[in-house]
Amino acid sequence: MLSPHTASSAVATIQDLSFECHPHPLYSPDLTASDFLVFGPLKEATGGKSFRSNDEVQQAVHEWLLSQPKEFFSRSIHALPKRWNTCMERNGDYIEK
């Protein structure tokens, strides 16, 4: 199985869009938008609440995601280039927020 970034369709799309590819550490939680963007605030929003079923959890998460303003997501996405630079300068080491 090919990695997503080396699959021929992904490579073709990257070339068609004239994207520039940058190296990426093998694993860095600092570059995972969901880790620093979603899970912390979601944990705060749902902390201390009890759910009776998986459906209740899914509904609560869905409602929370829909309640977030567009700026909540775009602000963090736009912060990724700076986080990438810092991560690469530290050879993939953890970046304090």
C-alpha cells in the first residue's frame, strides 16, 4: 500500500496545483491540526459530562463542532506553517504551545 503523499493521484494533484512539498518528520503531534486545535477545547467543553451512549457522545461532538466559528478552524490552519518551521528547526522535537 502506498503512502497518501506518494500515491500517483496525490502526486499529480500536488503538481497540478503547483504546491511545494516540504519534508516532514516521521511523527510529530505538533503538526497534527486536530491534536492542538480540536481535542483540547473539545475536552474542556465536554469535561465532567456523562453520556449514556456512543450516540450521545457523537451528537455532543457534532453539535460542538458545528457551534465553532469559521475563525476557530482557519486561525489554527494558518498557524501550521509557523509550527512546521519550528518543528523542523527542532528536528521533530515537541513544541511547547
